[in-house]
Amino acid sequence: MAGQQESPEIEELVEVEVANPTKVILYDDEWHTFDEVINQVIKATNCDYDKAQQITWQVHNAGKAVAYSGDMPACLRVSAVLEEIALHTEIEM
């Protein structure tokens, strides 16, 4: 339309913070059997047997593994369940 100016489009930049999930690290020990650890990982994380077995083997072979990652409240719950049978865990941010 003649006589009207178009207003310039304004771009709004929105900064989105992408947080890395908090992790529960499970450490190897010499006291628990594979079955004990697998069953506790299942109980703590609600994962299937195969996933719990993979985590347990990684703990055994590497000395530690990420057993779970998510938000802090969930990590605290998972860590507490793993520690019910005296497994050693650490929460890493």
C-alpha cells in the first residue's frame, strides 16, 4: 500500500541452556556377585536385564560405569537404591 511503511521484522534471539544430565557412577568392588549387581541395577533404574548386564560388565571391566543419567532427584533415588546393598556410587554433574 502506498504511503505506509513496512515495519522491519525484529528477530528475537532466545538463548536455550542445554544442561548435561547428572550421572550416577557405579564403581566395581570385590564383594558383590554379578547377579547381585544386575538385580540391584534393575531395581534402581527400572531397565531390562540386558541393559543391567551391560552396565555390570562395564563396571567389572573398566572399574566404573554410568549406571544412570537424568535429573538430580532421580539420580539421588537411583544412587540410594544401589547403595542399599552397599554398592559404591558417586553422583557426577
